[in-house]
Amino acid sequence: MDAPQQPTTPEPPAGSIRERANSRLMLKLIGFALGAFGFGFALVPLYEVLCDITGVGNPKDLLRASFVDPAVTPAADDSRLVTVEFVGDLPSVGNWEFRPVIAEMKVHPGRLYEVDYVAHNLTGRDTVANAIPNVAPGKATAFFRKTECFCFVPQHFAKDEERVMPVRFVVDPNLPKSIDRITLSYVFHDNSTRVAALKD
Amino acid sequence: MANTAAHDATHDAHDHRPQGLKRWLYATNHKDIGTMYLVFACVMFFLGGAMALLIRLELFQPGMQFLDPAFYNSMTTMHALLMIFGAVMPAWTGLANWMVPLQVGAPDMALPRLNNFSFWLLPFAFTLLLLTLFVPGGAPAGGWTLYPPLSLQAGDSFPLTIFAIHLLGISSILGAINVIVTIMNMRAPGMGLLNMSLFCWTWLITAYLLILVMPVLAGAVTMLLTDYFFDTAFFTAAGGGDPVMFQHIFWFFGHPEVYILILPAFGVVSEIIPTFSRKPLFGYESMVYATASIAFLSFIVWAHHMFTVGMPLAGQLFFMLSTMLIAVPTGVKVFNWCATMWKGSISFETPMLFAIAFLFLFTLGGLSGLMLAIVPADFQYHDTYFVVAHFHYVLVPGSVFAIMAAVYYWLPKWSGRMYDEKIGKLHFWMSAIGVNVLFFPQHFLGLAGMPRRIPDYATQFADWNMVSSVGAVIFGFSQLLFVYVIWKAVRSGETAPQRPWEGAHGLEWELPTPAPYHSWDTPPPREVITKGAMH
């Protein structure tokens, strides 16, 4: 059998009408794709909103100083001990020294404590560095209050300067009973070119 | 070409065909472009395959034998990029170019010049990508997922990789737009959407996935680019950015992407199994709805790729359960294919062999996917060879076998000649045995704790790695048979009849063999459409 190639009903000479319809649909779909490109960028603030709502992993919160209001914060709980561990990391090896002076301390929730970190600039030039904090487990983040921290502002270091930098913190007595160990960690980024992004 | 309507199709085949290099460079004919896509995919398949063989060569024994570790890492990265974006995706676009107009009764793709552009972007994209092998610092070595901060530590290869991804992204978006416009606007009069072949249906849904997620990938790599060169801090922790954010954005693209690679395979298998079972497809409409459900679900499961980066319990539960939900529509498909074969009059020509192997082995890959969906289990399996085994099972005996099945199935229609059934079957058995020897032991390696992307390993993993490498050699070299069987068919195969498979019912089989250069200049009559769509 040959292929049936006979015209059946006289269809309208669709050429130009169809071409116009094709380009209209093409333009719509290109617009759709451009919208999806924009949506990719919109995901950045969207995820941040999601982090705000769920309260997890939001670095901006961790960089904010906390105010401990005696009116709403229960009194210090001296019957309870929570271990706080301190960690200091560098994104690359060899051009900085960065560490906490003690590895951990036992604290009573509701009391103010201070711990020191030491940083030593071995980059061979004057520079600026940012400490990016993190608290683990995630559930403890909201109960770990830093009233003073070297992570709040960029730290200027002269060539070969070594400096001790303090952190003051309070563990909120409302900390869930299931948590008896909190880790505070910092990554110390030497990044003078990126300071502008942190200024606000 | 409306003025050729009066001529008959065979005459048309000798008409209006530009000759020489210009035929390919200026190609607007969907068959020429389809052929170019398929040849390009084949070249990339062998290049990516050569890289895989280098990987398996290094892993044949524990210890560092042949490759420098950095080069080894760029082999895993480049192998993935080449196979995903260079081999499987262009192969599907090539098949869509060839088959969609034939199956919907259209004279060509809706936007022929755009079609030319989207193909010719690919050689440029992959030239850029392959150039990275020769720049200081070597090719990208941080994995095809380009996670920062590692990817931001790349050398001169970085901008080349990013621009290559931009180009191939534009190429596949334009290709997808062409498929959508062709299917929506160019169907023959009388052909409703639910008269279409399942290959067209799955491609229509794939095309929508493509234009939704490829731009998101383009956005993600653009953010990497500005982080690298222009001091933005989307993903740079030092500037207040978040590297985990990249993973969220990447997998918002990445999970639909894996369905982009597999959905057209579902379409092909849904054409081949009914043909060789000599029964209509069981549950045509449920197949369409299952495909659409899988496509929808693919957008809400992305974080199962990143359980170990940490997320709230509610998030873990949501992504675990939504991932497991995908097993329902996929199960519908698998059972429909089985039901199609049930009490069918089955014959085992090469396309059917590949389709049946797809059915078994893809399902196996799907099951290991379900294991990976379980959060506590995933904590153990994450970044081990179990994951490697899982996605190679769904991609090699899944997508790649389906592409091969499609080539064997439609080659007579394309070339007018039959392939050598003996060599075809030899190719099938070598591939089917090779692929299992290659990838099945990787399940054991992963469960025993061998991590991915390492050039050296502890000695307790030695035996199964050796078996896996032997399988790689069997599988890899048997693909030369595939090229040989096609070459032999095109050169000197027996002349194929118009309908080489007696159970085949699509519109494409109503055309003469080989399909004339210009087909369906006059749309097929309605009774042929309803006869063709024997679902």
C-alpha cells in the first residue's frame, strides 16, 4: 500500500496563519523560560523567608547581638549544667591561626559567660577577616544568646598581628531539657574584598 | 513546501534537498537535524564512555596506578556532564526531531530555523567544555553538581564550564520550545491530544519540564559566576551567603532533570512493547496521567539529594514521603507494561529485547531509589557507590537502553534498510550482561561503605571493583557493535518494507520506507489517524 497522501477536505491555506500562531506560542514559551530564569534568582530570598519562618540555618540571625530581657527571661538555673563546646575553623590552610583558648566549658543557663578566641594573621599583609558563626544542634540556636561577639563586625588585622577576641553569651534557661551540649563554631574568612557585603 | 503537495511523496524525496556541507550547516529539515543530533549524541557517548573506562581502569585495583588524582576527579565530572548533556539529552531531542512530526502528521517541526540554531549551539558548547581539559588547573573536578565552595576554587576551567552550561541550556530550552509548538499547533486535523502516541506525550511533558528548570540551572551557575568574578556573595559564606542554598537551587533543577532524561524513555517503551506483544497498550490514559504526576512530583522532592546537609525533621519527613509517592505513578507504568505483554503474542526482536531489559533493570534502579529515599538509610548510603549504582541503573539500562531500542525500532523507517538481527541481538546480550556485571557489584561496594569520587580505596573493596571494571570493558566495547550494526544496515542492509514490524500502529508506519525527505505535506486522512492511534 502506498502512503495515503491525498488531501481529504480542503483545509484552509493555513501557511501564514499557522506561522503566526507558531511564533506567538514560541514567544510565550520564551517569556515563560525567562520567567523561570528570574525564578531561579527569586529562590534566594524565598529560601531565606523559609528559614525565617522555620527558624533554621539563618546566618543573619546568628550575626545579630541578643538582648537578654530580665522581665521575660527566667532567673538563672544553677541546678542545671550545659556543656558548651568551642570550635574555630579556617576555610583554607596555612595563612591564619585561629582557635578558641579553651575547648569547652560547663555553664549554668541564665548566667553570662565570656570565652576568648585567638587569631593570628599570617597572610603577610594588612587585611580584614569575618567570622561566620554557627550553633549546633539547630534547636539550640534560638536559646544561645551572644551579647558581644567579634563576629558582629569585620575584624581589621595588621600584618602579623595576633589578637585575643572575646565572645559573651548567655544560654537561655528555656533551653529544651533534652539538650545538654551546645557547639559554637566559627569559620574565619579572610576576605577583605567581600567586606562591603557585610556592612549593613 | 506547500507547492509540492501535488507531487507524490517518493518524487518529493529527490526534490529540494541541498547538497554537501550546506545541507547540514543550513539544515532546516527535521530529519536532517534529527540525524545530526543523534550522531552528535553518539560521538559524546563514546567520549564520555572513554572517560568512564579511564575511571574503571584506575579503580581496577586499589592504589594509584594510572591517573593523577586531580585528573581522575575531572574524569568523573566530565563523564557526567558529557553523558547527561551531551549524550542522553541530545539523543532524545534527535529522536523528537525525527519522530514527533511523523507521529503527529506535521510536515516539519514548527520552527525549523530555531531548530537549526539549537542544534548548532551544541558543538560550540561542548568545544568550550572539552577545552577545559587543556587549560591550566585542568578540567572541572568538583563533580557535575558544581557545589560551592569547591567549584569556586576551580582554575581557568571555571568560566569555560559555566558558559558551556549556558549554551547547552539555551540549546535544550529552544529545542523544547520547538517540540511544544509542534505538538500544540502542528497536529494533523482530527488528531486530539489523547490520540497522540505516548512518545509525543512524554516528550510534551519533558519539554515543559525543560523550559521550567533549565533556566533555573542557568540562574544558579550565573550566581556562581558572579560569586567568582564580581564579589557577589550568593553562596560565599564569608560575604553572608550560604553554600547550602546552591544545593537547594541546583536540585530544584536537578531532580526534574533526571525525569527529563527518563520520561521520553517511558514513551519509547510504551511504543515498542505493544508492537512486539501485538496488543494495544494497556491503560493508555493512565500512562498519560502517570507521566504528568511524575512530572509534578519531580518539583517537590529535590531535597532528598541533600538529607545529610541537615534540615528540620518536618522537612526530612516531607521530602522522604513525597519521594516515596513517586513509586505510585511509576508502579502504574510498570504494571501497565506488564499487562500489555500479558497473553500477548510476543516476539523478541532487538528493540523488544532492549525494552524488556529496560523494564526489568529500570525497575531495579527505581527500587534502590526507594531505599535511598528513606532518611536514616540515606544517611548511611549518601555519597557511596550505592548511589552510583542506583543512578547508573536508571540511566544506562534505563535511558540509554531505551534510546538504543528506539534506534533499532525506527532505523528501518529512517534509512529504508533493516539492521542485521543477529548482530543486534549479540549487541543486546553483550550490553545486558556487561551492564549488570558493571553496575550490580557497585551496590555491594556502596553498602559496604565505599565512597564515590575517589581514585583509591581500602583493600576490602578490591574484588568487586575488579568485577565492575571487567563489566565496564564488556559493556563499553560492545557498543562498537552498535555503531557497526547501524553502519552495516545503512550501507548494505536489506530493503525494509513500509511496516517492518507487523504489530506497529503509529502514524509513522503509514509513510513509505524510507520516510520521504518531505513527509505529510498533506496531512494524513482522519481515518488513518484513528486507525494509527489504536490505543
